[in-house]
Amino acid sequence: GAVVSQHPSWVICKSGTSVKIECRSLDFQATTMFWYRQFPKQSLMLMATSNEGSKATYEQGVEKDKFLINHASLTLSTLTVTSAHPEDSSFYICSARDRGSQGNYGYTFGSGTRLTVV
Amino acid sequence: ELKVEQNPLFLSMQEGKNYTIYCNYSTTSDRLYWYRQDPGKSLESLFVLLSNGAVKQEGRLMASLDTKARLSTLHITAAVHDLSATYFCAVDGAGKSTFGDGTTLTVKP
């Protein structure tokens, strides 16, 4: 089945620094990827939709300059958290829309990145 | 704006019992998903439901979709401890998925 690889699995960074998270589709081309943030014991909150070769579409309330998304190829999307602060600490998850048989597409999720800003 | 409501949010059940989780959504959609999330892990896809009346089963879990009622159910049969997890439904609309708040299931011996 479709596999999405997300790295790193966890990262600890100092306040004010930037962190890059990668999301790769390993065995399929993903023209669209999604970035979510999940706080403890809460649901997934969509941050942005990433389209290959074009600018990402951000959800209302998500700072574009703080959460930089790049989708430069059909298999790679990156999320960079710039000037991270403790309130950015969260679980970040990417997903890609895969295409199953007969257009029966679903979503494959990366393994998630636990970001802790100290 | 698409809204997705799950209930219950927390469910504690004994092994061997049956129970149903409900997922209501506010606007028309023909794609509904069920996912499982274990603590500290990402999401695992369980079911994709594409049409009215769709029913899918995998092991002790069975999901159904009623698009007219805008309702999906996830039925658990003869629960076992391994089913303890958080279950999310998600509905597609406007090119993206909207998630319910999740149902945290605890199965006790």
C-alpha cells in the first residue's frame, strides 16, 4: 500500500530557532499533501494544503510566515516552523492523497513529528 | 462550513461487549473515513466509505454510511483489549478532510 515517510519523528529545539519537517510519498506521486497539528487529547487541525509546484493554501488563523510549506516535487513536501516558540510545541502530521483502484482514493498519513520547543 | 460531530467522546467498555460510535456531519459529502490512533502515534486508516448504504467490515469493526441522514456508525463487536485507541471519523468537503473530535475507547477485561 501507499507509504508516507515523515522525518524527524521527534525534535527538540531552542526558542527562536527554525525546524524543518519532511514528508515523502515513497511509492506514489502525491500532487496534494496536507499538514495537520494535533495538541494532546485533541483532534487534528488542518494547517495547510500543499500542492506541487504552487503556493500552499493556509487555513484561517495559520500564520503563513511562521509555517513555511514547500512542495517542490511530486514526492516531497516540507514544513518549516520558523522562530519557534514553546506554544508551537505540538504533534505535526502530514498526509497525502493517494489513488487506489478505480479512483477510490484515500489518505495516507505520515508517522508524525513531535516538536518540543524549549 | 462543514462540521463533524462524534459521540460519545469517551467510551469505556468491557471485553466481549458490543457498542457503536456515531459520526454526524453537517453538509453533503460522499466520502467518509474512519481512522484509528494509538497514543503517541499517527493515524491508521480503517475504512473509506464512498456511497450511501456502504458497509465495510474488518475483524470486529464494521462501518456504515447513510448519506441522507449524514450519519456514519462504527460498530464494535465483542470488544477486545487491543481495540483500545482513539477513533476518528473524517468527512471530505471543499478538497479537504474535516475531522471529528475523536472517540477514546478503553476496553477493560
